[in-house]
Amino acid sequence: MNKMIAWPAICALALSIGACGGSDDNAAPAAGAAGDSTSAKPAAASLFDFAAWVAANADCKGEYFSDVQEPDFAHTLRDAGVLVSAESSIGEVGPGGGTLTPGRPIRLHGLPVRRVDYDFGSGSTFAVVVDANPEQARAAIDAKPLADIYREYYSLGVATAPPSEDVPMPDIQFVRAGEQKGTQEIGCAAFDM
């Protein structure tokens, strides 16, 4: 019986270091130990905060490309209720991309999030599609006109550092019109130069 009580704590610790696969094998012992019908899966999923992960990456403060190359990250996302698109390259090393859709409402800078589109290879883009008008999205990150060097793809945003001889195009936080009416994209773009 003591093993059954300790399992959720052990799994939570293992999840935090990537050793717990989140399989259904742990659901029955946790339910029996707790004496109710809840499984350990929701508790394990609560360790990953998708909204915080999205916010960090949209603000150019995350490392989403290394996260999505981890083999078990798709399980982490799914356990957190995130829909991973069929074309997502999660778990593959090398260039990739995909779409993540929150299973429950989340917000970025107070704006409702529809989905996240990401890609990486020679540079990277993490774009959060939000329900907003252009003024709301611009105000959310205090977007300003970007330097001409960015203008081929981005016109409004915030550079994360001043350009230098070594880094002529620092990462930027950007805002741009979404593909669907009533949406905007807020995110982070990094450039390989």
C-alpha cells in the first residue's frame, strides 16, 4: 500500500526530470491510493504549464525548438490537453514545424489564443495566433516599426538587442496580421546570419 501512495510523488519527480513517460500504467495505482476515480495523469499534466511555455517563447525567452525535438514532448503536450497537428515534427531532430492548439482557453498578453504555429531550421518562428485587432496586438508588445533589414517579412515589433557586427539581425518579437479575419500573430523570430 505504501508503494501506491508514493507513486504520484515519484512520477511527478520523474516527470520533472523527463523519466516518467506519462503512460496509463500509473493511473490505476494512483486512483487506488487516493481512494477516488481520478488518475495521476491530470496531476502529471499540471506540472507542464502550456500557457507559461507559450508566453515565454512568444516573448523570445524560451527554447521551444529544443523542447519540440525531445521525443517525449508530444506526450507532455497531449497530457496537458494540447492538440498536436499531424504534420508536427515533434520528437524529430533537425528542421521542423507544426501547429499546437490549446485544449482549454489560454491568453497571451490578455488576448485569447487560437493556436501556435512554429517552425525552425535556418532561423525560427514561434507565432501565437490571437483573437485581436491590429491595435490590440501592437499595444500588447509595444510594437514599433522595425529596421529595414527585417522588412522583407516583419514590419512591426521589438528587437531583443541592438544590431552588432556579429549579430546584424537580433531576434525580434513581432506582430503581424493573421491569416483569418479578426486574428493577429504575436511571436518571436530568430535569424541565422
